[in-house]
Amino acid sequence: MAYWLVKSDPESYSWADLIKDKKTTWDGVRNFQARNNLMKMEVGDIVLVYESQSTKYVAGIASVSKSSFPDTTTEDNRWVAVELKFEKEFKNFVTLSVIKSTPELQNIALIKQSRLSVMPLTHDEYNIICQLAG
DNA sequence: GCCAACGTTGGC
DNA sequence: GCCAACGTTGGC
């Protein structure tokens, strides 16, 4: 099983929206690196959800409920989407500043490559973020 | 609201 | 195939 982190601008789709919807199609990704990661997702993989822009924290956990399929929001068949399912909300949201000040998390793309919206996490990184979440 | 970083596009 | 120009993202 693999671990991932996806980013969303809450103005377009927020964590609260996912809680309300229970599951959602994660589409609209228009970056090849991010797309390649989407294509590697398998049903049951764990996905941490990060909100960018106004909030800047990891809000909780989702899981992959459908692996990649063509993104129906575009005619261009190079792009794919997955379906994510709500799993759990963190007790304490893990903010970007906390992540930045955690030595074990310096290598994740959230910090190194701030514009990448879908990135892999190691099991260790996932565990550390969960610990920070209380 | 600004600006830096970076990915993508298109001309050569 | 390179590189300049452009557009977008996201942190501050």
C-alpha cells in the first residue's frame, strides 16, 4: 500500500466539501508529474489532504476508492482523475509551518516543490504527520 | 496583492 | 532540441 499527499485550493474544493460529499472525483490535475503520481494510485492507498492558500494545513485522511481513469473535465486524454473517499479528520490540523520545522519532513515535495499538487509520501513521513495530528 | 518559482509552450 | 516568454501556483 502506498501513501500520498494531495493539495487542494479550498476555494475550488475544500476539506469540508469532502467531509460533506464523503467521496469525490479528484480531477483537474494539469501537471505531468502530478498526473504520473495519480496514475500510480491504487484502490486502498492512503491519501493525506492538504489545503493550500488561505489555510495551509493537512486536514485529514482520505483513501483511493477508484484508481485512475480519463479526466472527464477535458477532451485531452492525457489527463486522468481518481476517486477519493473520506476516511478521517485530524484532531489537530498539521500546518505548513509545523511541517517546515519538523526535521524528518524536510524532504517531502510540499516543501521542496511547492507547486506539485500530488506527491508520494514514505510510510515514515505518513506516520510522523499522523503523530503531529495528535 | 505581490512576487518568486517553476512548468509549459512555441519559435527558431 | 534549446531557450525565451508566458501563465499559473502558492507562500507571504
